[in-house]
Amino acid sequence: MARRPEAEERTNRVHTAKESLFAGIRWGRFAIWLSLGFCLMMGTLYAWRRTEEFLIKDDRFRVTEADEFPGQSPNLIVEGIHYASASQIRHVFAEDFGRSLYLVPVERRREQLLAIDWVEEATVSKIWPNTIKAHVRERTPVAFVRLRANPKDGMSQLALIDKDGYLLRPRVAAKFILPVIRGVRETESLENRRARVRRVLGMLKEAGPLANQISEVNVADPNNLIAAEHVDNRVVNLMLGDENYAERLRNFLANYHDVMLSRPDAKTFDLRVDGVITALGEETRGE
């Protein structure tokens, strides 16, 4: 019975030796896998570096620049432009001409296209091996706007505006049949311009067919739209307020001849009180 502790001690030593052996094996395997993983990572990085150098340097991936037309490339495809300047769009990609398609920063080029006034949405994609494709959706003008006079020559400036308040300068010859909005300022915030133009669009929509006789709307005061109405070969200014536009226009046209008999000199009429027409002696305009 005295030998039992010695036997247990020998057994414990055997277990300890086995555990040490297994632990050594596990660590050895871990070291092997770690080495293999490191070698694989280094090999992958090396292969990617060589592939990247190939994509950058090989002429097959170069976005060529036209020899006879600097700043242009036969490898640039632009779709969707009608009124925006083609040269302005080409200029966005000018620094990509003559270098690898791989280096073209697609998202950056898209942001630059969106900075162009006529561009509402844009996508830029790479067509391998060497072509850039840009698709543009242009803004739709809804009216002309008369801006403040140019201090150099005193001439009022005419631009286009879309429903979101973006001012658009025509870059190519185009014909638009649109109403004219007065009272929009180039220096005011986009949100204010958007609110003004949408107030006018709402009025024209409510007026329906009656809007065909309106050539200009003054929105300097959004709570009092002033419409230039063509009636019997003359133009009168109608102060419409901010509601019941169609009803006020119909009432004015129905009583126009009677009003003109009593006030033939009047050029401006206040219609802001429903059912009431107030003739003013002088034409009233905003800025």
C-alpha cells in the first residue's frame, strides 16, 4: 500500500509529459499555419502589386487622347446631354486622357459632373479595356427668370430655372416656350428660389387654361403673386395674393370690360379680396 503514491506520481508525470507533447504539437501546427498564412498574404500582395503595375502601365488600358483635338478622346462616351455644354463635361475627364483606365476615380468624376448646373444626375463607369462612359440626366427648365440688371451695361439678365430652383444658363442654341418669372434673385439661397418657383408653378397649374394668357409672374413677394395678363391686345398686372388664383382670374376676365370702361387708365388690378376688383393707377412691380 505504500507504493500507491509513487504509482500516482509516475502516472501524473506521464500525463504531464503527454500534455506537454500535445501542446508542443499544437503550437508547432499553429506556427506552420501562421507561416503558410504569412507566405500566402505576401504572395497575394506581390501578385496584386504586379497586376496593378500591369493595369497602370500597359498601353492596352490607356484612355487615348485625340491627336488632332487636344482635350478630347475617342474613348469617352457621353450620353444624355442636350443643353449642357459638351466641352464642360469633357473637361471633367481631361486629366484622365492619356493614362490608364484603372486610375480613373469614378466617384470623384461623378461628383464633378453633378457640380455642372444642367446636370441633375450622373453615372460614370469603366468599360474595359480603355473606355469611360458617362450618362447624364439633365435638369428640366420650367420657366425663364429675369435677374437683376448687370451693373456693367444695365441690361437685365435672362436665365432658366428648374422646379428645384437651380439657375440654368443655355450653353447651346435652344428654343423654350416657358413663362417668365420676375423677383428671383441669384444671390438668395437655393431653398428660397425653390419655394418661389414652386409657388408660381402651383399658381399656373391651378389656373389651368387661363394660364395661357399669362406671360410673366412676379414672385418678389411669395404671398402676393403678380401676373402679367394679356387681355384685348394689352397687358395688365393682376395682384393675385396667395390663393384662389383660378377663381380670381375668372372673376377679373368676366368683369374686364366693365372695369376698363370705368378705369381705362388702370394697368394694375388688386384681386386679393375674392369677388372684388380694385383698379390702381400705376403699374406695380417687384424687383
